[in-house]
Amino acid sequence: MPYELFIALRYLRARRRQAAVSVITAIAIAGITVGVAALIVAQALALGFRDEVQEKILSGTAHLNLLKPDDSGIENYRELTERLRRVPGVRAASATIYEPVLISAADRQEVAILKGVDLDAPPEANEVFATTIEGDPKELRLSPAPAQLEEPVLPPLDGVIIGKELARTLGVHKNDTVTVLAAHPRLTPLGPAPRYTRLRVVGIFASGLYEYDSKWLYVSLQTAQRMIGGGDTARVIQMKVADIYAVAEVSQRVLEAAGPGFITTNWQELNRALFAAFKLQQMVIVLFFSLLIAIAALNIITTLIMMVIEKHRDIAILRAQGATPQSIRRIFMLQGITIGLVGALLGTAVGLSFCWFANAYQLISIPAEIYSISQVRLKVRAFDCASVALLAVIISLLATIYPARTAARLVPVEALRYE
């Protein structure tokens, strides 16, 4: 062991006549421990929140959409969908329609987004098959009228699957009947008239995102076509891709396969502002808690300055025995690094323990109406933990520069003159 490290560790372990130095050293270690633990937990919370939102968005919507610039109907959507399914990188494709509607049940009404589901497409192409918690999406096809109506003259009713929160707001359950009013009117001899359709609730879905669960409803593609009166057309062809982070490259191949007259939108473009906010949030968290660690490291400066004052006689003796100023400087720098390293290790252990405990007992609960999700799972990455620990050690090292230089400039004759 280098003698500088031996002396530095001995100074840290030894009982000093000035108890204040020991107390400040403990405070410095505790401050760095709290700062490191807080930064690890904050990063895990931000990362877990971002990944949770991203997962819910990707599970509840398409990765890539193909549509016309004027949002007009796609007439050859069946042939085009089959062609897009063969594009490298596309895992599944399905035609769909989006339409703002007004849904009512009894005396309650809500504005919602209606989405048509192509039931002839593979189930993995439509998220409703994965998010339905009650009922079966296959029942969206024409279904018989509910038995409780007891009116054989009524035509059969199409099915609808609505979000969990929307069902709670409307007070409806499976097999209840709702009325849906589409935005596109129909022409009658008396002029434009609203299009309304009576539907039977055949299922409830829960995506985990409050925005979808409170505003979305699904019907079959044929039902959506009849409701908007656009004929046998689709508005959008939605796709799931194999690699969500290569969606831009897949988008180019999809445009080449579709031909002119189409544009694409992907999940990154549609949620660019949201994920930019997440990135800014991550930067603010790192900056804030780095300042917290830096403030804790100020105690290292105080500790080492007091130690230089207390150990000036020892420093003078070491210099008289041949120790160089560089060696004296290393002794005190090694003390500061040791304090930072101990604090970083303890902080990492505390931060990881808290993250495990919070995940095990689901301690992080947030308002779903504000943040779209109700539970957040803290996600810890080894790289983040190592970066935070290294940051704490570097800040501790910087805090040792002034005290170490002060000790190195000590003149042995001046220090021993009054001994």
C-alpha cells in the first residue's frame, strides 16, 4: 500500500482530539449518501414513469400509420393492407377509421373517439384484443338485440367495446345499450340530419392510460363505415413494427410499397412533445441532485481544512523526513476521495433498497386523471447507478483541491517553530 494511502486511512480511522472533525466527516458522508440515494431514486422514478407511459401508448395505439394527406378514404384498403404486411419490419397491419362521436346512455353524455376494428385482420394488428378485460372483441360483429327489450320488431344491434373509465362515467355495463351520434350528418329531404346508431356494449377495455380508457370506444370497421357514410373505405392503415426504434426506416419502406399519394405518422412523431418533456425532466433531475451532492461535498472542504490545522505538526514532520509537497497533497486528496467513495457506496445501497421496497409494495401511486397512469414502477439501470456514484466521487475529488494545496504549501520550519 502506498504510504500516502496508509496515512490517509489512518487519519480517517484514528480518534482525534477534536471531535468536531469526526462529526463533520460523518456529516459529509451522510450528505453524499443522501444525495446519491436521492438521485438514483429520482432517475429510477423518471425512467419508470417514461417507460410506463411509452408502454401504455404503444400497447394502446399503432406504431405506424399510413393515410392520405387530405384524410380522405382509402378505397383499395384490403389490397394495400395485404401489400404492407409483406414489407420488411412490419409485424402486422390493419385498416381502421377514427371518428369523433357523442355517446349517450340514459341521461349521461360524453364526447369520445370511435375507432373501427377490422375483425378479418390478425388479432395482433388491433390493440383491442390485448386490452379487453371483459367480453370478446369478436362480438363486435352484428349481435342480436338484448333480451330485456322484448321487442322483436327491433333490428339486431352492432356491438361496441368502451373504455373502463368511460363505462364508469356513463354508468353502463356489458349488454347495456348506448346511442352514438357521429359528426358526419346524413342528407334527408328535410336537409342534413345527424347520424345516430344504437349499439350494445359487448365488452370493456382497459389500456392503463386514462386518456384512452375515458375517451375511446371500438366498433367493427363495417359499423364505423355505416356510421360515417363513407362507403367501403378506410381512413388509416395502422401497423405494428418489429423494432419500435427503427420505425422511421420502416416508414420509408412502407411509403415505397404504398406508392404516391400517401403520408405516414409514427408513434415518435405523434408523441414528440411528450418525450421531449421527459428528456428535459431527466436533465433537470440530474442537475438538481448533482447540486445537492456538491453542497454535501462542501463538508469535505471543511473536514480537510480542519484536519490540516490539526495535523500541521504531522505534516511538518513528514516534510522534514523527505515527503514531497505532492505526497502531502495526495494524502489529503485520498481522504476526500475515500469520504466520497464511502458515501457513494452507501448511497447506492440505500437508493437500490428503496427502489426494491417501493416496487415490492407499490408505494408510488399518482392521480390517473393527471398523469394517465395510476402506478409507477421504479426502473433502475446499472449505468445510471455507476454514473451517479462516479459523479459523487468526482465532486468529492474536486472538493479536496484547495485543502490539499494548503497542506502541501505548509513550511516545516514554520509549523515546528512553536512546538
